[in-house]
Amino acid sequence: MAIMTNAALAAYNAALKQMNVPGIEPREAAGPSFSELLQQATDQAIEAGKKSDTLSLAATAGTADVAEVVTAVAAAELTVQTVTAVRDRVVAAYQEILRMPI
């Protein structure tokens, strides 16, 4: 089934390139996809957490600036809040789709 989907998508993109419809871009020119944006956001969240952990450990050893530690921890906290909010919205959207009549 995946092979047929990929072939259909390739055919659609080829037809779209030939049509040159203004306002409609082929997938390659449209920029990052939703999944790519989510992956980037996830990677940034993980990096913020790692930085916060590293600076917190350095602070306990007495080798880090307290202002840097507080800033990193606040950034990690904001990241967690953002990820939680996005997750809640995705779950709400999924539940709304499940409630749609067929």
C-alpha cells in the first residue's frame, strides 16, 4: 500500500509541476513539513533540557554562573510547558476527529 501511495504522490507532484498553477507549490518548494517542524521542536526541547541539566550539575560543583543556570532552567521549564500545551491540543484535535460522524 505504501508503494502505491508514493507512486501516486510522485505522479501528483509531476502533474503539479507541469500545470504551473499560481499559489500552489510542489512539496519540494513548500518548505518544511509539519512532521519536520515537530522534529525540530522536539530536538530543541531535548537540547534545552540537556543544557539545563549540564548547567545544574556544574552549579552544584560550583563552576557555573548562577544567572546562566537560572536562565537555562527557566528556558527548559518554558519548553516543557510549550510541549505540554501542544500535546494537549493534539489530543483535543484527535478526540474531536473521533467524534465526527462518518
